[in-house]
Amino acid sequence: MEQGSARTNIKSIVVGSLGNLVEWYDWYTYPSFALFFARSFFPSGDQTAQLLNAAAAFAVGFLMRPIGGWLLGLYADRAGRRPALIVSMSLMAVGSVAVGLIPGFAKIGVLAPILLVLARLLQGFSVGGQYAASASYLSEVSRRGHQGFWTSFHYVTLLLGLLLAMSLLFVLQHTVTNKEIIAWAWRVPFFVGGILAVLSLLITLTVEESGSFEAVERETREVSHALLFGQYWRELLVVFLITMAGTIAIQTYGTYMPKYLVNTAGFSPDLSTEIAMAALAVYTLIHPPMGWLSDKLGRKTMLVVFALTSMIATVPIMSHLATTKDPYTAFLLLLAGLVLLSPYSAVSAIFKAELFPTEIRAMAVGISFATAVSIFGGTSELIALSFKQAGHEPWYYWYMTGAFFLALIAALVMPRPARS
């Protein structure tokens, strides 16, 4: 991990984080607006059935993330972090605009959901590779001894992307009617995402390559899959299990929660959006202090605290959220779940990157992270809604608890960081 000047480090982190923000805004626009466009692509059935179909299309996008993490991660380890970031942002821009342009089921029939799925596949490939490249890049340009603090902004920008998508929903809900959002206004944020991606791409063209990557001998960049799966399989498994729990939690508290508050707790769409936005805004601010704390206490301590406390508190939090009718109580309960998640999310990028050497870092992070997110993050809403439709919604709370238990074991046996 390189030292560099403070000015150069900060510039690289800001530019790298900006691309991350736009990438995740484009990704989270889909679940944020699913409540409004679900009937355009899946007109049959009740609201839960429509959301199930939309969640299935959302889950399909996750299937491409391991492939994107592997191929674009491999490309980042051979050609550089910067070229990989440029490719991922270009693909995300195309996918976002494509979703906004697809006509509804009423106009082109079954072709509408098919095209929606294809656009989500492209976005899934893009975001899988982007995470691998950006996590590696930010960990490598951060100053030694402060890497936890600086790389916490990787998740801050991820959350800002989600908040930006929800903020645009909030603005639309207060400027046009729900009928107008359902009819046409839900397309606006996808076009905005395409424009932001192009602007971010132009800015990324000015960023410098990671010094750690450039220091690796060219012949060493011929990435060895045998090295990754032979020598670092324990690290891959640890990242997979901890990411499994983390992604289930963030998908539940971040993207599924507005729908959960409407569909289960009975809040209005407007109020559920405001509750989720307020909790996520506070949660975002927690990350830099948590990142700084990880520089003092270590990544392992933070991950153990996350897994243990979340395992104990999840069932009570979700059970009370299901029955409360008070928006302030709902806010505090949701915030409690997010605060318990923050020791993981603040070190999400750095703990993964530190476990692997430079020459295989992006590919290793991409494969382990994206595979866990694909299997468990992409299916979280689907599983939650399936349990609800079957009349056993509390089963999902125990499903989350089991994931935290496995993450706790993984955190306790986590190997020492690799040396660059």
C-alpha cells in the first residue's frame, strides 16, 4: 500500500469514489422505483405478486456480478484499475438508459420483461467488475495507517448512490402524482443515471493509476487462477461468508425496507421512503468514524462485533418493525439495524483487499464478493416476499440470523492480511 502525497491521495480517492457513487446510483434506481414500474412490466396479480416478479428480475442482474467480478477483476489485475473502472462505467451507462427506454408490457407484450432482464444482466456485469476495481484502487491509493478511514468512503458513496436514487423518488412523489410516476416518471431516474455515468466516465479519464499496481512487474500480472484458488482459498471463503451476511443485511435494510414498510407494516409509500431515507442518511455519516476506529482496533474486531450483535438483535428489530405504526419508532428500529451493520460496511472494501496480494487482488475481491452478493443479495427480497406470501414472514428474520452466525465464525478464523 503506497504512501504518496496527501493531495494526490485525496484527489484519487475523491475521483474513484465519485465513479462508485454513480455506479451504485444506477444499480439502486431499479429497486427504489420497483414499487411503481412493476405493473408496467408484470401487469397480472396483486401487489405482492408484481413485486415478486420485479424482485426476480432484480435477482437475475445479480447472476452476472460474479462473471463481471471475475472478468473485469482479471482485466484490472492485468491492464490496471483505471481501465477497468472506465469499462464498467460505460456498460452501466448503457444499461441504465436501456431500462428507461424499454416500452411497457401493454405495448410490446412479453418482450418488455425480456428486455428488462437483459438490461439488468448488463448492469450486473458492470457493477460486479466495478466493485472489484474500485475496492482495490481505493485500498492502494490510501495512506498507510489511515486506510480504514479513507476506504470507508467506498461504502459512503455506495450509500450516497442509494440515497440519491431515493431522493429522486422523494422529489417525484412531491412534484407529480403517483399515477404519473407509474405512467412515465419512473423512467426519469434511469436517464439521469445514464447522464451521470457519462460525466463520471469523463472525470475518471483524468485519474492516475494505482502506484501499487504499477510497481508489480509486468510478467507477474499474468494472473494465476491456481495461485488464487490454491493458496488463498481460505481468504476467499472468509470473504464469501462475511459478505453473505453483510449483503443480506444491506439489501434488507436498504433496498427492501421501503417496500417492507408499505407491504408489511402498512405505511404509505411516501412515508416509508422518508423513514428509510432518514435512517440511511444517519447511517452514511457513521462510516468515516467507524473506518477510523478500524485503524485503531483492527478489521477483525470490527467484523466480530458486527456479526455477533446483528445475530442477537435481528429478530427483535424486524419483528417490531412489522407491527409498529409509529414512524419515529420505525426510524429508530431501522437505524438500530443499520448501526449494527456499520462495523462491516465501513471496512467492507479494505478488509477484502488486505487479504490478497496486489497481483490477484481485484480478481479475488471480485469473485468472492460478487458470488456472495449474487447468491444471497440478489435473492433477499425474493426470499422475504416468498415467506410473506406463504404466511411465514418471520422465517426470513431467522434466515438473516443464520447468516450472521456463519459470518461470526468466518470473522473469528479470518487469516492475517496479505503483504503487498
